Amino acid sequence: MDSNKKLGLIGKNIAYSFSQKFFENKFRKLMLKDYSYTIFDVAEPEDIQAMLSVPGLLGCNVTIPYKEKIIPYLDGLSDEALEIGAVNCIRIENGKKTGYNTDAFGFEKTLLLHRKPHQDTALILGDGGAAKAIRYVLDKLEISSLTVSRKSEISFDTLDEETVRRHKIIVQCTPVGTFPNVEDCLEFPFQGLSGEHLVIDLIYNPDYTRFILQAAERNAKTVNGYYMLEQQAEKAWEIWNF
């Protein structure tokens, strides 16, 4: 086994990240003493190239805000990443950097675990890299969806109770409410929710965002992003080791 097999996470303001602890635990369990996992906190997109050129780097996870911005720095994309237009996992082999999207895998596993048959329409809150992976999965499962963002036809300002009532799956894809800004919450007509809704917030830190807590008050089934995160991380490990 080669020494100094390096993996890491590229993002911005990511000291809170789950990934480092997850993979260091995996190295311990598998007794892989030659592996390390580094946080690459990248201030500007132009610094990405230097991170991807670190000697011995086998691959990276990618998080906010670089899931889309990292694509020009790569040599190729998997079919899924190409279709989604966002990357959260990179494999580096013989200097060739290939982008993958394991968010889609993680979200699909989460959705299939919790979804009920009557939940056949969805609202996607946000339009960043994670939201693109969510839309890809919903399209694949033939679940019609509407995107709500600052730039979309329905914005956070114009989203109404009735639209929420009609869409039984709500997926919160923005970073609003992430640690340390745990008191922040999206503007959202929570009164449109009921016990018929499934509300998934992709945030995992804190466990229960203000968004999740307010949805739960309306009797919606609520799920945070932790299981999705674990599943996408396992998929990334598979990609780095096939």
C-alpha cells in the first residue's frame, strides 16, 4: 500500500463539517493508517486549482459554495454529474480529475425510506448545487416538482399556503439555519403544512433547524440531512476505492 493517501473536503467556512470525522472513523475501523482527511477551506474559486494539485490526493468531497464552480477545474464528469450540473465528489487518478454527484444517491435513499404513496408532488426550496441533485432524483422517480428561489417564477416572497398544501414533499436545500446561524429560518408559509406532508431539510447541523421544528408543529413528517450525508459519503468512498 502506498503511503500518504490523502482525501479531503473543499468548501468555504466548513470547520463544522461532518466529513472529516466520518472518514477518520472509517480509517480507524478499517485500520487504514496511511489515509488522512483534510479540510480545504477555500476562500476564492481561483484557489481550487492549488487544492486539487496537492501531492498524493486521491479525491475530495465538495460542498457549499463550490459544487458548480468546481466543474471548470475538472477533466471529466460522470453521467449523473453532467446531467445534474453539480459535483460533490472528485476522484483523482493518474492526474485526471473526474467529478461525480453522490448527493443524488444519498437523497434518493432518504426519500425512498420515508415517502408515502400520496406524496407525489414536491417543492424544492433553493436552486444551488444540492437543489439540482434533488431535482434530478425527483425527475427520475417521476415526482413533479416546483423550484422556489429568489430567481424562480415562484419566489420565497410569493410562495403561498395553497401551493404548499398541494405539494406534499418539501425539500429545504438552502444553507439558511445552518450552525452557527441556528436562529435563522426561511420565510415559508408553514400554515400550509399538515400531517400529509414530508419535510426534508438537508441541513444536519443542528439536528433540528427552526425550519424542521416549525414543520413538526404542523404535524408534518420531518427528516434532517444526516442519513443523506452518510449515504453520499459511503458512495464517495466506493468511488475512491473501485
